Amino acid sequence: RTVVVIKKPRTIMNHSYRDFSKVPAELDYETPTKIDDMTFSQKIHDILSTKEYEAYISWMPHGRAFRVHIPKIFEEQIC
């Protein structure tokens, strides 16, 4: 009886992060104020900036992601 050992190659994950938070907005860019004119990311940012929704959705401590704390209520009352 022969036992064959297969060694998998070691994989490397690229966890680099590029911070675009300090990149200035374009000079002629106007932030939309109507929800219908906003992109998905603008809508999420607007929701995350609203104090009354903090119990339902908030930024993670590192600031690169957000968390929905109470998904059902978030879906029913905010979305």
C-alpha cells in the first residue's frame, strides 16, 4: 500500500488598501439632494450620516465598512 502526499502550493492574498478619503471632489460636482438622483453608495452614505438611524446601521470602527445591526427593522423602516 502506498500513501501519496499532495502538497498544495501556498497562496498569498493581497490585502492592500487604497484610501481615497482624502481625494478632493471634482470642481464642478454637485452632490444630489433628492434620493432619486443618488447612486446606491450615496444613499448608503446619507443613511449612515443620519443620527436617528445609528441604532440600525453604523460604520465599523475602522471606517471602511458599515454594519446593519437590526436587518429586519432596517428593511422595514429605512429602506
